[in-house]
Amino acid sequence: MEPPDARAGLLWLTFLLSGYSGAQAELHVSVPPRVEVMRGEQVALDCTPREHPEHYVLEWFLVDGTGARHRLASVEPQGSEFLGTVHSLGRVPPYEVDSRGRLVIAKVQVGDGRDYVCVVKAGAAGTSEATSSVRVFATPEDTEVSPNKGTLSVMDQFAQEIATCSSNNGNPVPRITWYRNGQRLEVPMEVNQKGYITIRTVREASGLYSLTSTLYLRLHKDDRDANFHCAAHYDLPSGQHGRLDSHTFRLTLHYPTEHVEFWVGSPSTTEGWVREGDAVQLLCQGDGSPSPEYSFFRQQGTQEEQLNVNLKGNLTLERVHRNQSGIYGCRVEDYDADEEVQLVKKLKLHVACESFGRREDRVGSGSIRSSPSGSQPCPLQLPHRFSRVPYPEHTLGSLLCLERAPQCFLDRD
């Protein structure tokens, strides 16, 4: 059986504890639960007891990564003013307490992004606390892209390295996306033959984050004219977002020839007639890349007379002579081309003798073209479309006059 004095003491202790607990429940502290600020700006954390006790002491604590608390400052009201004392002097610039009793953090850095606890002690009214979380945002530097400057082959059956994109010194960690002709590329991180990306994140000594993304794609011929670029996406206070795009770039691709064109680049008729004495350009163009070698030749019966080999696809015949009429050919030296691709093209070149110009007379609905006296004979073999019929028997058509024969011939076109 307990002594009477012991039971009375226990009841008195219970009464005191219940009274103290009730006092604690009546004291509330108001702080901003989340404060967002840009790196380099200033933030002021407010802490106010709602019940406005007559006397209280306010203390600010910093919570580190382990959960331990470090006292930063204490504030005590003195009439309409607040008397503040800073206890932590390790920060540069140091923490401050303003005239309103707020904890001031100047030139906020990434390391200041922590939880700050405000503890209010109001004597008999009790003690209460609240936590304010500071989140620091930093805009990353301009987005940089380093494209692959080599020659990439569309014949490779696997994804090749396209470019590396970097977004440096941001907070929180930025995100990088890739684009082809302005359209976002949906590329996974899993390695596969079609395409993928790799990502590397580094935390700098400043606490800021740098992100590097490398793009791998299997390329096609259509990519020869494609514009690629990347963009860094980053977060800002109040739910806002920012974006920094890199410059665009193109790739140098290797793809085999599929089509070849061969034509006379100098003024000529549709049938390939050119004027003697002119400089005649023969142009050959394949659609492969890089540009293959172009081999020009002249057909001499069943033999080929090699004329020139170059990478430009251009052969110039200076002061062309009548005896240079004949069949000319171009061969594209592309050993990667499909077997079905026609890599050799030929054309007929006709050199007309007009050493000193010509005059043209109209006859009916046709015209007579004749070389002036004094020009050199032009022993050409006329095409099949020319009929050797004396002019007096015809009044229509285009007539070609040769000075070494006293007659004209009718062009039946």
C-alpha cells in the first residue's frame, strides 16, 4: 500500500505535465514551408508565433545532411524592435538578422539549399517549432554540342556516335533532348542498333551539376541534309522552366552512288551540236558521297581512249575541232554502288564548222543557213535527218548550206 503523500505527489505531477502539454499545444509558429530562390540572390526567412506571447525567444537552426542541427542565430523582441545574435560565423557572407527578426541569407549558393528550423520558446506558454525548406535554382551555361566531324557511312548496320551535348553548372540537374530537323528524337538509353543515348552527370565543387549526353543513331541517306541540335531544359522558381538550345549542325555522310548524269555543259543543240573553236564542257555527276572519281573517255570503235580522271566531274575540251566529233563517256568509280546501278554514261558530240560566223536567210516557213565565202571546208557526215535533195525542189524546211558544194540540203524537222 502506497503512502498518502506519494499518491498526492503523483497526482500533482500528472496535473503539471498535462498543463504543460496543453500550453505547448496552444503555441504555433508560422514559417514559409518552401522558399525558392535563384543562386546569387538574397532570401529572408520569417518566423512568427501566432499567439503573440508577451515574451519569447526565437532561434534558427540549420539541419545538415545527417539530420543534426546547428544553431545559426537567436532573436529576442525588444519593444517594437528585435535584438538578433548570430552564432554561426563560418558562412561568407555571414548570416544576418534584420529588424523584423528574419534570418537573412545573402548571395545564396547551392549549399544553402537546406532545411531551416525555427524554434520559439515562450516560457509558460510552451515551445514550438516549424521548418522552412530553401531550394536554390541555377540557370546552366549555354548549351554546347560537339558533332562527329568524321565521315559516317550509311552502310553501317549499327548506331554510330553522332554528337555530344553538354549543359554545365545548373541546379537542379538539367535534362537534355535531341532534335532532327526541329523534331524531337525519342531515343532510349538502352543500347540497340537503331539508336540510343548515354548520360553522365557530374557534381562540381560548387555544388552545381553538369550533364553530358551522347547521341548514337543508325544513319540513312536522308540524313545527308538533316539539321541536328540539342537542348537543355532546366527548372526555375514558381514552377517555371527554361530551355537553352545549341547551334544546329550537319553530318558528313558516305553513301553509294545510285544515279549518274552526263551532259554537255556548253551551249549546244539538243542533239549535241557544238561550234568548232569553242571550249566545250562535259559534265558528269553522280549522287554518291563523298564525291567519287570521274573517269572520262572517248569511244574509238571498241576501244576507250582515256582522257581525264578527276573528282570534279568536269572535262573541258579547249578549242574543239571537227575531228573531235564522236562518242564520249563518263565512268563513276564507286565500288560501293549496287551492281544494278549504271555507273557508265555516254553521249554523242557533233562539232559544226562555223569558223567565221554564219548568215541565215528565211525561205517560206523555213530558214537557209550558209557559211560565208572564205571559211574552211567542213567535211561533216550529216545526220540521217538531213536529206541531200537540191533546194529548188523544196520550199519548206530548214536548209543547211555547205560552202564546198553548190547546193543546200533540207532539214526535215
